[in-house]
Amino acid sequence: MVGMERAEDAGVYKLTDELAIVQTLDFFTPVVDDPYTFGQVAAANALSDVYAMGGRPLTAMNIVCFPVKTMDMSILRQILAGGLDKLREAGVVLVGGHSVEDQELKYGLSVTGIIHPAKVVLNTGARVGDKLLLTKPLGTGIINTAQKAKVADEGAVSKSIRCMAALNRKASELMMEAEVHACTDVTGFGLLGHACEMIEGADVGIVIYSSSVPLLPETEGYAHMGLIPAGTIRNRDFRLPMIELATEISDERLLILFDAQTSGGLLISVPSPEAGELLEILRREGIDEAAIIGEIVAEPKGKITVK
């Protein structure tokens, strides 16, 4: 049903008229110092693709690259423990995995979930008049860069870690109770990069209200200090032709909207009449920083207007 034709979050294969499987994988180098926390973040990030499709993850397998000659095995044990605990929180069973020796540490998961074939949510399909909801604040890439430079505030780092380690499970379950037209999770391509994927080649456009986008603490300050990940700059340079600025916006603010996220939130397109109710429910269920950040418009087609 869903393969490599488009930049979807996961693949979907129909087994019966009532059942399809959702498959994805993701792994990366450490984004935090603590091994256990890294395992939790990596697991939450991998599971997120299934949640973005509206699916329920069931099983997972570890993907490990580990420098056995230069790093103590206790570090790997802590990473795997963090990942396993996050899977247990999600109700997902670890069924195996594979490891290789590598000079650079990497960890992640392949994940298999299920969904009814008629309920698959794609990142395309947004309709004119829809509102866009974002369920997590932006800034993890910039804060991680500030931490590497040893200038990050402990409070900002702590909140960023909690944000990255938080599952998108509840947000996914709640959106599936509404009339969802499209959804994606905001990860490496940044908010605007993933929003571009939602409308690329489509007959609709997007307006993003930049002042309504929730940010992690200190994100703007670190951006003004030039603590921008290389991936964020690549995101901007690649997708800038699809962006129109309807108001004066600083280079730093634009870069934040392109900031490469790790385990970011869901970007959900829902009919305007349902958007307020879904936002209220999300916040009531503990997704406190969820916000309506934009809308789907008829013109200009295939463009994102930042206001």
C-alpha cells in the first residue's frame, strides 16, 4: 500500500481486508551523553514513524553498531536497557536484533506495527481549510549543538531530553479519534522540511504562523549565538525555493523552523472545526505544548508561506 514512491514515514503492506503491517527503521549516533537516555530517545524516535501513520507498533529489533575495542560494554548494556524500557512503556515486544563492530557508536530499531488498511494516515492528503497542529516544541537540534559546545543551560537540556524521550503514542491515539487528513512526524528535515513533503506536487499550500510555533527554552538565544547544526542549514538550503516569507523574519528564526529534530512531535492536518477540540484534548491528556501553528490554503500551490 505504501512503499518508496514518496517520502512517507513508514511502509505499509496489506495482509487482509482488515489488517496491514506498518514497517520502519531508524538509528543514529548519540545525541545525549547518558547511554541509558540515548537508548530511550532512539527507541522513541524509531517508534514515532508508526505512530505518524496512525499505526500501533507491536514488535521491534535492535540495530547496534559498537566500537568494542575502544568503548566499555557496560555502555552498550545501558543503551539497550534504555531502549527496552521505552519499548515496554509503548507496549512493544523486543524480538531480536543485530550488532556489528564499528568505529562509531550507533543505535536504533526496526519496528513493525499494525493498522486497518482503511485507516492508514499518509503525509499527503491535507485539504484546504485544514488546521495544522504540532504536538512537541522545536529546538532539540540547536540545544544538542549548544550542549556539545558546553554552553547549554541545564534546564534547557533537561527539557529537551524529556521531549525527545516522550512517546508520540498518546498523540497518535487521540488524532485517530478525529478526522485526520494527513500526518507526519517532525524529525531530521525540520518542521518546514517535513511540511514541504506534505504539499510537494500537491494542489494546496501551507501557511505557517511562526509566532505560534512552540519552542524549547533558550532555543532562540542559542540560534543567535550561531549554534546551528549542519543538518539544519542543509534543510534550509534544500527547501528554501518552496518557502515564501510574508513577513520580516530573522535568519535565526527561519533556521529554527528548519531545525533538524530528533524524536520530534506529530504535525497533524485536521479539518478546522475539529482542530480546537483536538488541541483541547491533547493538552488535557498531558501534551501541554501542542499548538495550532498553521493552515492549508488553496494558493500558492506547493508553497509554504511563513507569516
